[in-house]
Amino acid sequence: METYKNKIRQLLKEHHREHTFEKQSEEDIQATEKELQVTFPQSFRWFLKEFGGGGHELDINGCRDILAYHHSFKSFRIPKGYVIIQDVDEYCYCLDTEKMKDGECPVVNWSAYEEGIYHMADHFYEFMLDEIKNAIDNDWFDV
């Protein structure tokens, strides 16, 4: 997992994006977990503390946004244990904390408007690295 951490740090630094996030405190993370009655995977906890929520062109939800999205999607019957880490209008990327294994859980694509849940990554590190690479490949960081 250190390889993922190092690669994420390197790419965000190379593309001058490490400063576009808002670091989250351990207290905020624990309060969010408590309110949602979940435990965040180690990879997501690391990211929130190291970088945080936000990130121009990446838009990873921090604690405040996680809670806001959770409350706004409650009426859509968001599955138990899902934590919305990114809202992309017609669908959301979520941590599936009900499938936690060895401190990590998968990232899934869930839509409040359509049937089906799609596996996106085995863990948040993999998901985040794919998001960063996608942003680089599409020149989102060059704007």
C-alpha cells in the first residue's frame, strides 16, 4: 500500500494539486464515522488526513460533504454502509464499508436513479490513482 501512497503523493505534487484539498482532522473523521455508523477504510482515512476533501478536478468529498450527500440521498435508500465520496450527478462513487476486509473496502458506482451497482476498485488507493491518471490523461490539470 505504500507504493500507492507514494504514487498518489508524487502525481499530485508533480501536477501542483496537493494544495487544492482541505485536510481533515482525526476528530472530524471520527465524528463522521460515528454519525454514519461506519468505519472508513485505512486508505480513505490516510487520504483525508494527508490531503483531505476537495481537490480541483478530482472533487473527493471531505467529512462535511460526505454527511451532506448522505442526508440528501437518504430518501433514495442509499444502501447500508455506503459512503458517498464523489457525486457525479447521475451516479455516485461510494465506499462499500459493509465489505470491509483487512481494513479496506471496495469503491462502487451507485445510482439513486437506476438499478445496478458496479465495482470500480478494490480499495480507495486504486480508485484515487485511477482518478488522478484520468485527470492527467484528459488534461484536466493543465487548465
